[in-house]
Amino acid sequence: MSGAALSTVPTGTPRPSPATSTDPADDLFHDLVVSNPRPARSRFWVQGSLVGHVIAIAALILVPILWPGPSPEHVDYVKLLIYNPPPPPPPPLPKGSALLERAEPAKPVTPEPRPQKPDFVAKIEVPKEQPLKPEARPPDSEQHGSPNGSDIGMAEGMEVGVEGGVVGGVPGGVIGGVIGGTGDGPVLDYDQPPRPIKITKPQYPQEAFVKKIEGIVEVEILIDASGNVTRARVVQSIPALDQAAVQTVYQWRFSPAIKNGHPVATIARAPVTFRIY
């Protein structure tokens, strides 16, 4: 064995008797002298090593947390103030040159004050558009009313005299006629006005209905002695409704006006009303 020294046993040492020896190997190595083994490491050294490793690992973890270094993303900006020197003064004018007049500073422009809005604004009423009315012809003679009025208004007056008439004649009479006789012309001075028998409603024109045109068209009509309308003309016009109004009054029927007990022709004004609703 390495590190072990072999020595011989002195001759005077008694050997064990064969009766007491049980194993021959024990007898073989009984006389060997072995040096003391190497002393074991101390357990305190092992514990100190473990504690040192723990402290080193903890330091590697805690130092970056407690004392962090500068962040690479952080950039410090430094503001620099650059001073521009003023431009050099212009060179002096040569001798003999005219002096330049100093320009007057521009006068500040004063803004004109805005007009203030009045607190109260008067409401302007726009007059409604009135339909054009035909110019009325001047009456040839004075109109004569009747005490027995009717819903149909009378038109312009008729001439009371005729060419070739005689003094003291009756309006509408003929030469050689008797007082109270009637002619074929319309009579305005009647005893009983015409009365409507059949009044039909007007048929609304399609274009006027779409455009919602409403109003009253006044038509002058001639009612003969039989009560039929033989003539019609518009005296108060609504252009989109005039033709329909004239066609409507030709369908009307009347009981004729009465003069001295006889039916006579007369002139009247008939209003034709157009309403959508």
C-alpha cells in the first residue's frame, strides 16, 4: 500500500495459537502495521462554501435591481442657442449723391366698426301675387240695379239708345213699337232677375291640379230669353283655369229675367270657384 511502511514483528512477540485463530487471512495480516489514514475535511468548510455560493448568486441578482445602469434607450437632448449677429451697416454714400428721404412709417389701418344689429327687426310683409285682371271697359251708360237681386252679378251697362230711335222711346224698343214691348237685345232694367236652375261644378285641369292652383275665375255671361248661356268671356283671369271656367258656364241653365211679364235676355257675372280640397 502506498504511504504505508511495512515492519517486521519482533521475535519475542508471542504468536497466537492455532486453536484461537479462526481465519487464515487474519493470521496473514496480523503482523502488518498500517499508518493512520488522511484526516477528513471539516464539515465547517463545506458549510462555509455553500454560504459563499449563495451570497454570490444573490449579489448577481440584486445588484442590477438595486443599482440599475443607464438605459440605452434614454437620450439626453441639449438645447443650443445660436446667435445670429446683426448685418453690417450699409456703406456710406459717395460724395455728391443726393440724400435719400426717410420713408415715413406706414399708418396703422383702423378697421371700420361693424354695424350693430338692431334688437328689433320690423317684419316686412310681402304682398301675395294677385292674378292679372283685364282692364275694365268704361261703361257706355249708367247701370241700373234691380230691387230683386240675385247671386249672379250684373255686368257692364248697355246702351240705352239706338241709332234711328225717336224721342221718348223705351230702351230696347223698336220704331213703331208700343211701350212695354221688348226686343232681342239684353235688358238690364228688368223686374225679376235670372235664377240658376242647373249649376255644374267645374272640371279641374290636370296641370292646374298637379301644381295646386286654386282661385275664382269671374266670367261675364249672356243669358238669353230661354235661360241658356249663349256667350261668355273672362273678366277676372287665372290663366290655368280660364278655359275650364268658360266650358263650365256654358253648361249652366237659368230661368230668364222678366221684364213687364215677359222673359228677356240679360247679362250677368258668374264666379267659378276652383278648390282642390
